[in-house]
Amino acid sequence: MIEFDAVEKFYAGQRVLGPLSLSIPQGALCVLVGPSGCGKSTTLKMINALITPDAGSIRINAQPVASHPAEELRRGIGYVIQSGGLFPHWRVRDNIATVPRLLHWEKARVAARINEVAEIAAIHRALLDRFPHQLSGGQQQRVGVARALAADPDIILMDEPFGALDPVTRAALQKELARLHHNTGKTIVLVTHDMDEALALGTTIVVMRKGEIAQSGTPAEILAAPRSDFVRDFVGGADAAMKLLEFRKVREVLRGGAESCDHSIRTHDTLRSALTEMMTTGRSILTVQNESGAIVGSIHVEDIVGASKR
Amino acid sequence: MSTADLAATRRTSRLALHDRVALVLALVAAAGSFGAFLSIAPNRLADGRPLTLWNVGLSQTAIVLALLVLVFMAAFIGDRTWRSGALFASGAGLLISMLLIAGTAAAAQLDPQEPARRIALGSAFWILFSVGVLACFQGLQHAARIWKALLSLALAAALIAIAASGELNSLSLAREFHAQRATFPTELLRHIGLVAAAVVVASFCAIPLVLAAVYRSGARSAIFTTLNLLQTIPSIALFGLLIAPLSFVAAHVSLAREIGIGGIGAAPALIALVLYGLLPLVRSADAGLRNVPANVQEAARGMGMNAQEIFWKVDLPLALPALVSGLRVVTVQSIGLAIVAALIGAGGLGTFVFQGIGEYALDLVLVGALPTILLAVAADALFQIVIANVRSRP
Amino acid sequence: MMRVGLLTPLLALAFVALALFMPATAPFFHWLFPENPRPVFLRASFLELTLAHAELVLISAGAATAFALGVGIFVTRPAGREFLPIVGALAAVGQTFPPAAVLALAVPALGYGEAPTLLALFLYSILPILEGTIAGLHAVPADVREAADGLGFSSATKLTRIELPLAAPYILAGVRTSTIIAIGTATIGSTIGALSLGSPIVEGLAAENTAYVLQGALVVALFAILVDRGFELLERRLARQSRSELPASRPRRAAAAAAP
Ligand SMILES: Nc1ncnc2c1ncn2[C@@H]1O[C@H](COP(=O)(O)OP(=O)(O)OP(=O)(O)O)[C@@H](O)[C@H]1O
Ligand SMILES: [Mg+2]
């Protein structure tokens, strides 16, 4: 659990952040999203004390961040920075081993851990002995992630980890990150200025604007009920309705009674796939089946349209 | 016959210029060869009578002519490997034959009636020798690294062997070297010692300055303004400015006098060389340390390295090539400046230079100047090899 | 900034005063060196020495600039590109030659006096300017060159209107280095018989007259520092200009430490 309590930050007398209060539950994948300069990185870097707040306090598992020596704190928190920030004079292997070595792990344990983490981050063995400049951008990002994971921290901070990548590589790495989060249950705080990335990854989304939280909640909550015009615009205006359908399930607008029809869909499918199915088949009503294939009701196009409006 | 074949035959059958550098070298050499190859004077002070390369002897003339024609023809060879080979071969041939011809021609000019006769190398020798060096460079340009190194080393070894064999002993330059054989090693060692001491002391003095310039932003501009000011002062003036205060110290502090500090001699020379060395050292170290990418430094902090760990494990290794290139600049620069130090009695190879200038002994000037140049070029090459190989380990 | 702003006029004042009124310092040097019968260098006035020194430097640096610019432009054109490696290597290796050694080598070639000094200064001054010209012309971004071609510049106008202005900071840096080295080497030129501000120093060293040495050293040091400050101002003005005129295309300085 990471808690921000009325945190503020000033540069040259100008408030760039806060007062900001926020709590990120254990195991969340919290995405900080907002336009450039809104204070996302500042917020993130306060968690591992790279930036100290001018007012308010930050607690990790009820322990104030300021009560630990900063280096010790940071060794326990994974950190992936934008553009990699790999040490150019060290091989991939040594980059990954940075924090374990800072923590004086035994040699054998470090070596074993390098292989383990490389596997998790899908880094091929052959890459381990290369220098960072001999890697592609996507490979460098993976090494950045592997380095953050190396000492098995409970919390991982990521500042625009997929910023400079092509859409295909980006999507692949996003998928792997989601899998990693699912498998390890670590708390991940990720910064991006890309709303689609936020929606694709986040379990919690914090939309920021000019140093303040414009809105926070689950992706569906933010899509369904943007609290201000800013949030509405940022999540994509009219397009938001389509995005929202991604987060709602067929079972939410299911009508009882078995209107039989030759095309069907399942209860746990998203409304978006139901709509797609209707468009490709030319039907306005689909039969709904449950997991085991039994027909449980039907879904009507006007209900989907209604759901997207909320 | 396909069009490609046709094109290929046309390419090979027609005479075409492929390397204009080789052509220029051949023309320069041809023009230069008409100057004095040797200059023969009855003594040190008299003017010399020129002896051109074309009057040295039939076989010598034939060899040089053949080599020049080879350089010329190399310009028209289409295949790059063959062209490079021809250029290097003719360049190496020129270098070796120049030395040998100069040696034998000088020996033939010796005259027991005229023991003070001075047989000096003339402009044609120097021009053809330079063309030889450049032809070798041009020939080796596209060669693999290992070939470059091996061939240059072999060539250097051959030239040194000729010089050491006694073939050149009749030349006045060699005689001058011979005449100075008692003092030359001492002065050479002094020169090197002065440079080494200056580089070491300057490096130690640079450390606090670099740390202040990089990590205390307030001190930066003052440090650079001061060092730049020092660097601008002409060497001989800085030596001169140090004489008065140091002789004052020597006159009033007996301890200083006992350890050899005085207005002239090694002390002002060392101090001046150190002062000159500071700017290149501080500038390159500063650039190296400040060019460590911000995101790498942030990553290091984010991983939990403390200030010392960041300095030793990240900043310093990444700045290492810059640090070494700073050392390179200072070493090469000090080798040159140490010549001037001879004017204030610090010794070194400059002693020969200024003694030669004073006595109108031009060969003596060369005895000082040529080794200094070789020393500087060698130090530079050595440092380049080191820089190419510094890659730090974690 | 403040310190530099005040320092330069003070140094200039000191330089002018010393160059014009050195004989007036006789009582001071007499007090400093009581047993010295001739405490001020009088063979030539310091104004004369300064002018002679400046003449040596101006002629050689001017000629070297013209020559180096020509060669530098030639080897960066398609017609001369073949010569670039060998010219670049010559410029780099040549600069490792000690200036004093080059000066000494000019004596066997040209004897004593102004001529060998001018030759040595000229030859040596070429190298930094040549290197600066080549580096500057290479630093012109490819897209800028392409844009100029696309806009229909001829290669001559492209050179004079686009490439040379963009390379100017590098060329100026080369001229600055050359000039400072030339001032220093001209001082040593006194040892081979050229009249310059080094003359009092060399004569003072030979005659063990420390007063002469001090006088020459002071004036020539001030001279060099002032010329360097002048270049500094020029460089700053140039930087300001090119920043305001060509915001996106200013050549970036090469980073010193390239990561492995
Ligand atoms: N060291 C600093 N000094 C002064 N102002 C700063 C500093 N660091 C950040 N700021 C300001 O604080 C604000 C927030 O910066 P921050 O880096 O957190 O933005 P961000 O949301 O991460 O933006 P981006 O998406 O562009 O990375 C910006 O207006 C920035 O200009
Ligand atoms: Mg940011």
C-alpha cells in the first residue's frame, strides 16, 4: 500500500504538484496518466525518494518514506526509467545484477537470479553478454524491466517504459507486463501520457492535470463517468463510448427469456465483441450462452448503446 | 557478350585515373627530386654546394626513377587491393632507398683532405621521404587494422635498423648525433623525466579542480577563466614570470635552495608545465563527467546507489576515455613545451636546439628537434591505442 | 561574468600603459633589482615590439586562414573528397609536432630572422584552422544540406550562404587556437632573430637581466590574454547570432566522451 498524504512540490516558488492525496492498494497496477508536464514523473519519483516533497508525506506500508535512508529504500523498489537508462559500460548481465550486487548477494545467487529474471522478461540468453548499444530499443526496455525485477522488489515504478517503441513492440511488451503483474502480484506504478496504454494495462487509473488529480478509478469508471470535460477529452471524447464497451460484459445487459436466434455469444464476452458480432452478422439480437454452453438469455443492440452512454 | 561483361572489359581496357592522391604524390615527388638531395659544405659555417638525386649515381637514379614511376602508375590501377599494395610498396621502397642512397652518397663525398666537410640532407631528401610516408599511409588506408599495425611496425623496424647499422654515419646529422652521444641520453632522460613529472603532478592538482568544477557549480566559471588565462600566456613568458618569484624564494628560504628550487632550472619549468597541463586535464575530465547521460545517472540513483557508488561505478568509468584523452593532450603538449624549458636552464632536448641555433650548428638543432617530434608523435600514437582499448569492467 | 567583465578592461589598460610607458617604470624595476645598472629594456620601444609581434602573427595567421579555408573546403567537396583522409591525418599528426620544434626546423630551411619565423607560424597555424574547417563543414546537418539542394541553391551559394555560416563557430575556434599558438611561437621566434615581444625575454635570459625578462613576459602575456578575450567575445557574438537566425540547425559540438 502506497499512500500520498497532501503532498506538494514547488520549483522556484511555483507549485508544480499537489496538494495530492492518493492511495495505491497492494497488488494494484496503477497508471498515472496525463498531458506532458502535469507532474506524473514528479509523483512517481517521490515514491522512491528521488524527489522529496515540500509538504505532506508519503507512506509505504504505513512506513513514511522519509524515515528510511534513501539508498536502502530504493534498493527495495524496482525502477524502470524512460529511455532505458542502462549503464552503457556494463554488459546486459551486469546491468541486471546491479541491485543484487549493491545488496551484496552471493555470486552464485546473483548468477542464478540473472537467468531467472532474463527468462521472466523474455530476454534471450545470447543477449546477456552484449552491451546495451548492441540491443534494439525493445530489447533495451526488457533489460530495463529485468533490472528492476532483479532483487525481487514488492513495488516497481515505471516511467514511460514503452515510450519510444513502435506500436507492435509496444503492444507485445504491454501484454508481457500485464502477464507479469498477473503472475507475481507485485504493486506496479506506471507513468504514461497515452490513455490507450493506461486503459490496456491499469487496474487503477489516475488522470492528472496541472499537478492535481483530475480523476482516479478503474478504467470502466473513468470511461463511464468522466468527472470533467478535461477527463472526457483526455479519454477520447466520442471514442470513449467504444472504449467503455471493452470493459463491460455481456452479462451486465443480459435479458432473460430465451429468444432463439442462430447467432450466439457468451456471458463473459465484452460488449464490444457482441457489437462486432452483430455488425458482421447483420443481427440486432444475439442469443447468450453461459460458460457451459447453455442458453441463458439474449442481448439487444439498444441495450449495448444504452450501456455505452453511462 | 552481356552488357555487364562489356562494361567490365571496357573498364579494364581503358586507362583511367583511380587515385588522384597517388598522382599528386608522384608529381610532388618528381618536382621535389630536382632540388638538392645532399648539400656539401667544407665546414659548418660555409654555404653548401648542392648535389641532386640525378647526379648521385646511375643505379641509384634508376631505383628512384622506378619507384616514382610505380607511384605514378599506382594512380591508374583499377583494383583497389593492387593499387594499395603498389602504393605501399613504392612508399616503403622510397623510405628505405632514400636512407640507403643518402648514406652511400654521403660516404662517397667524404674527403680526408677536408675533415670538417659537412654533408647535410637537402630538400629533395625530405620531400621524397615525406612522399614515401604519405604513400604508405595512402596504401594502408583500406587495410585491416592488423595489417596496418604489422606493416607499419615492420617498416619502422627496417628504417631503425638502417639508421643503427652505421650506413648513415657519413651524414653530418649522424656525426652530430655521434658527437653528442655522451650528453644525448642524459638530456633525453631529463626531457622525459620533466614531462613525466609534470603530467603526474598536474594530474594530482587537477583532481580537486575537476571535482570542484563538476560538483560545485559556483566554482566552475572561475576555474575555467583562470586556467584559460594561464594557457594563453606564451610559454617563454610564463617561464620568465616564474624566475623572479622563485629566485626570491631561493634567496630567502634556505630549505628551498637546498632541494633545488631556484629562479632557473627545473623548478620554474616544472611549475610552468604543470600550470599549462591543468586546463586540458580539467577540461576533458569535466566534459567526460558531465557528459554522463542524465538518465543513466538517474537510473543509478533509482537503483539505490549512493553518491560514492555512482561516482566510482558509473561516472568515472564512463568518463575514462575522456580522462585518458586529457592525459594525451597534456603529454604531447608538455613534450613540446619542455623544449622551451631549456632556455631557463632546465635541460632536456631543447638544450641542443638552442645551442644549435646559437652556434649556427643546424645539425645540432635537428639533434634536438627531430627526437622531440618523434617523442611527441610516439606518445600520441601510444595514447590513441590506450584510448581505443579502455573499456571499463563492472 | 561580473569578474570577467571587469577583468578585461583592467588588463587592457595595463597592457596599453606598459606598452607605451615602460621607461616610466624604471624606478620600480630599479628598486626591485638594485644592483642592475640597466633596469629597463631600451633597444626597442615596447610599442615597436608589440607592433612587430602583431605583424608576425597577423601575416601568418591571415595567410594560414586563407590557405586552410581553401584546403578545408576543397577536401569536403565531391571533387576533393579523395584527399580528405590524407589531409585530415596530416592536420592531426602535424599538431602533435611541438611548435618550438617546427620553429627550429625552419632555421635550416630559411636561416635566421623574420622569414623562418613567419614560415613556421604559417605552417603551424594552418593545422588547427584546417581541422576546424573540416569539422565545421562536416557538422552541417545532412537535412539542412538536403533542404538547400531542394530549394535550388547552387553549390557555390550553398557553400557561402549555408555551410560556411554554420561552420563558422568551428572555424573561428580553429583561428583562435592558431592565433594563440602563433603569439606564443612568435615570442620564441626571438631566439632565431625575429624582433618580437620575446626579444626582451630572450636577451634578459642570455644576459641574466631578470628585469628585461619580467617586462617582456608581462607585456606579451597581457597581449595574448587580450587577443584571446577578443576571440571569446567574437565567439559569443557569433553564437548569439546563429542562435537567433537558425534555431534548429545550429551545429552541435561533438560530445567528448562517447560511451563504448
Ligand atoms: N528540476 C526541476 N526544476 C524546475 N521545474 C521542474 C523540475 N522538474 C520538473 N519540473 C516541472 O514540474 C512539472 C512537472 O514535471 P514532471 O516531470 O513531473 O512532468 P511529467 O508529467 O512527467 O511530464 P512528461 O510527460 O513530459 O514527462 C513540469 O512543469 C516541469 O517543468
Ligand atoms: Mg515525465
